[in-house]
Amino acid sequence: MIKNTMLKTVLLVAMASWIPASMATPITITALAHNSTAEYVNAPYMPYANPNAPTGGTLSLDTRGTFNAANKWMTTGVAMIGTDYLYDTLMTGSLNEAFTMYPQLASKVTYDPDDTSWIVYHLNPAARFWDGSPVTSRDVKATYKAILNKGPMYIRSYLSDIKDIQVIDDQQVKFVFASTENKEILLTVGQFPIFAKSSIDADFEKISLTPLMGSGPYKLGRVDAGRSVSYVRDPNYWGRDLMVNRGRYNFDMIKFVYYQSDEIAFEGFKSGQYRFRPENKASNWATGYNFPAVKAGLINKETITSQNPVPMQALVMNMRRPIFQDIRVRQALTAAYDFEWMNKTLFHGQYERLQSFFHGSELAATGTPSSQEMQVLTPLLSKLEPIQRKAVLAEWQLPTSDGNGFNREGLLKARQLLLDAGFYYNDMKLYQPNGSLAQIEILMTGETMGRVLLPYIRNLKRLGFDATLRQVDGPQYYERMRRFDYDMVVDVFAQSLSPGAEQAAFWGSAAADEPGNHNTIGIKNAAIDEMVAALGGAENREEIVLYTQVLDRLLRAGHYLVPLYGKSGTNVAYWDQYRHTKKLPTNAVGIDYWWVDKEAEARVNQYLKQ
């Protein structure tokens, strides 16, 4: 879920009958910002938008896997990609700010800065669903009730502070929260898609390719089951003139083409089956773009920078498995990974080793703890095991190799750690302290990660592990992930510039026992729980940065995963028909604000006909 920011000008309003007299005078504002100020509240459009962008053309992209449903907010089925284009949210975020929200379905909000246990969203009277019916407070309430009672577990956890949702009138809906500690929940409830109540009542839990009724800029177009899905721009979209939407949603159609492997997908891009490709494969970026269309000048390659933390892509160790309980085992599994050889051999030196869960941002912990960090850390130290306590106070550095492909020092270190943890060897095999064979299965779907994981498995076998790579199809993979049925698996933890209560779904003790939640590691650590709670109640930007840096140290020191690789920025390749403003957003590619150059598109089409 992407976060954003908002607040600047404030309108004081008279007390309404539904606000208790004991409260301070509330304020009504048109933008919300979490511990910051909304910079664009008076702007005519977002700074990365072109309000004069032409409309038309098709944006086509690729994706993996398959689908059998149009609703991603229920717990069954595999949803098609792109359904967010079907729905508006109460407010929408800025791609230039940490956590700022500007009006979409709601035109303003009312709340009490001294009592953040409630907020009222005022719906725009002009807001309409596709069938022309108005979007009302009852639709908002029905949407949140459905998500809270029937939605994915990680979303229920994220919204767990909602105590009640009250309909004041058709345009005013009040959210009441269980406490005043989670300051960002006021913005969080503005981030979710709103469905028509009638559609929710009839179809919310049906596995169907017919979407719930929405009010968004696109409607579902053609669906080719398992192969592609298209969205067509609604010419009657009610919100096209909103500030955040000027210069946005310029494509007449957005199409996603499904492929089972990246290799086939790349061939599809070369032949123009789709025309915009985020390039995640280093070897392609380094050597793959030498096909005829590139030589003809019809393909653009661009690296788009971002201030967001680099997503932590890692091999997680399932702490629910006894074999991973000893931190020395987890240290050994990290030492066995040879990033330097892999980066040189497979990735053409293009990637960085992720030294932080918030790598590449101001949120990353660096060096040894500062005096401010020590004030937060000191009461937590007694709750950490000795190795974690020592690591949290030290300057962090992942093991490095000489890149020659043998990783001799890393494997010797790993072997000693395993022996220290009570593992032993017999007949060239490694056994756990309880006498069981040391077995590890790494779960994966698709083929993309195979070349990364197989060298790692070879190293595990050199250590004596009975290590295997288990490849399963998409539905089986997602079900096993939901049930935490794996030893190790690759996961990606994407972060925003404003971490908060959502961290509980990643690392919180409660989430470890909730099937379908995002604590894939199964962390249960009292110190981490305390830091997640502190983040949710942060009073200002300085506290967000401080608490995140302490959380970063605690997570790293637990050796819960094997960081793989990443890079700041996004590599994109696209056929020379797409255009964007000179100044892109600081925190995203911002594809929704791009457009098609029709003359250039005609040249591309002519080339592809040859």
C-alpha cells in the first residue's frame, strides 16, 4: 500500500451537532499530512503532471502468473492485476511527499488535533459510480465493513484500530478509532477503494471476473482468461477535473499481458505485444537491448531514480520451523550467501547489497547508534538475546567474499556457527542437535529466481544441508504462502518514506499467527513489537526517522533473513511512443501521468507491421 502526505491551509468550522461539546474546536481541511505539511494544497495540479497532456492510445505492460477473479480484497481466488484503476479512494497520495493525502471522493475532512480518536470524511456531492448513482457514506461504511470482516488478514490487521464507522448523512461518514495512539490511521482510512453497497451485498465474496461497482477512471474492458486483461477509460468519469487528476489517466486503454516466464515476456516486448517494461533482469539491461527495434531508435531505456527505500528482497527463514530458532543457524545461512560473486557473474555489477531494511533512504540506520537511538534502545536491550543485543549496538556490515565463487571464508564461518549451535556431522551429512537430518526446502514459483537460488543451494549442500529447491504453480504457491508452509522463501518488503502501523503486519507477534498476514518470517520479539507501536504513535517527522532507524537495527540484528540484492531507482524500457514530464515524481515512476505521442505511436505501429 503506497503512502503519501497533506496539510497546509486550515478552515475553522463551527461545531456540528454530532461533535461532543467536550472536544476542542475541530478543524476542516482539504488535505491531510502525517507529521508534515502538504505542499500542494493550493496547486492547480501536481508538479509532475502535464495538464495539457493529450489523451488517447494504449499503455500496455506485462505481468506473471494467472487470475480467476476481479476482486483482490477477498481471501479466495487469484485477482487480476490492475483493478485499482476501477476505483477511487476517499483521498489520494502525493508521489513527491512522504505521507500526504489530497481530495478524491472526499473533498475535505474534519478532525480534532487534540483528540485523534475520530475523523469525518466529507464526500464530494459530485462523486458518481459508473451507473450514475451517487457515492454516499453508506457505500463507504459497507466497503470498510466488508474489508474488516471478510478481507485479507494483513488488511484487517492494518485497519484494526477502527472501532466504528458512523453514517452522519449522505456526504459525511465518521470513523471512530479504538485509541488516539495511531496518528496515521486518520490518513490510512482514506487510502482504500470504495465500492457500491449494492454490489458488496450481492457479490463481495464471489469468485468472478465481473468487478464490484466502482467510481474510478477506468472500466473493465476485454478479459482474455489467463492471458490478458484490459481497462478502458470512462469518458463520463466524474473526477477528471480534480486537482490530483489533471494530466492523469491519459491513456484510452491500459492492457496487461500475462506470461509464465520472464524470458517469454522479454520476447513479447521485443515483438511489440506490450510496449512498456520495467526491466528487472540485470543481464537484459546490460546486453539484451540490441535487437532491431533498438537499432532503429524505437526503444527508449531510462533509469528513474527514487527517494523511497529500496525494497528489501530476501530469503526469509520461517521462524515457525525449529531449525531456524537458534540465531547462530540464521547467521550461518547468511554467511553462506555469496553476493559479490553473484553480482559480478549474474548481474553485471549492477546491484547493491542491501545493508538495511530501508536501504537508500534517510530511514536507514548507519554506523553505531546515536545518543538519541541509545535512549530508545537501552530499555529494550534486556529483551534481546545476547547475539542480537551485541549486533544491535555495533556498526552493521553483512559478510563479504572475494567474489571468486568459492566463498571459502563465509562457508568456514558458517560451519563453525553451526557447530557452536550443536549441529554435527556424520557420514558427510549435517544433523541438527536433536538428531534429525538438517533439511531445508526453498519454495518458489515461476523460473525467474532459479538462477539466483541454485548457487546458494550448492553452498548449503557444501555445508552438509540436505537443501532442495521446490518449484510449484501459482495457486499452490499462494496457498502455501498464506499458510506459512515453507522453510525458506523469497519475499520482498517494500517500504514507504513514512513507516507506521503497517509494520505490525510485517514484523508483529500477532501477525505471526494469522494466516494470510505479511509476517512471513514469523517474528515474535517484544522489543520489535514495542518499536512498531512507537512508530504508530510518532508525533513528528523526527520521531518517525528515529524509531525507524531503531527498528532497522533490531530487525538486522535478529538475522531473520538473507538479504539478496537491490538498487536505487527503476530501469524501464519502452517503445518510443510514451512521454512524460521533464520532472518525474521523486518517489515513483508515476506512469499514470504519462501519455502517448500519437505521431510517434504511428511510426511504431508502421514499424511493427513490417
